[in-house]
Amino acid sequence: MNIKPLADRVLILPQAAEEKTISGIIIPDTAKEKPLQGEVVAVGNGTKDEEMVIKVGDNVLYGKYAGTELDLDGVKYLIMRQSDVLAIIG
């Protein structure tokens, strides 16, 4: 990957949306819930006021509308500020 977040930003690979079917009805991609969990794949260096506590490989929870979507080589990522991450899982 050739992307390095700047300052206090993190690059997250969201988990796949859950596939739910109701009695044979297939739910289209546009109606699926956005995942709120993902794995951190790159982090910035932080700022002089805020050090980075999130590390590459951390599984995190983030807000429903947090971050900006990026499409790199056909894979969708989210980039957001460290402060937009709600929690580190396990």
C-alpha cells in the first residue's frame, strides 16, 4: 500500500457488511447497514498536542458517519482522525 496518513489520521479497513436475508429476499448493497468496526492498516505520526494511541492492527469501533471513504485498488477504506475512533476492541 502506498498511502501514509498525516498527523493524527488513521486508515481503516472496514469489516464486511453483514449479509441478511429475510425469507429469501436479498437485501441490496444500498440498504445494508454500514459496518461500524474495522482494522487499522496505517497511522499517522500524531501531532505535538496529541500522540497516537492507535496502532496498526488494532480493531476499532467508529461512528456511523465518521471518516472519508477511499477506494484503493478496488478495496474500500476509511480515513479519519484518531478522535473519531470510539474504542479499541480487545
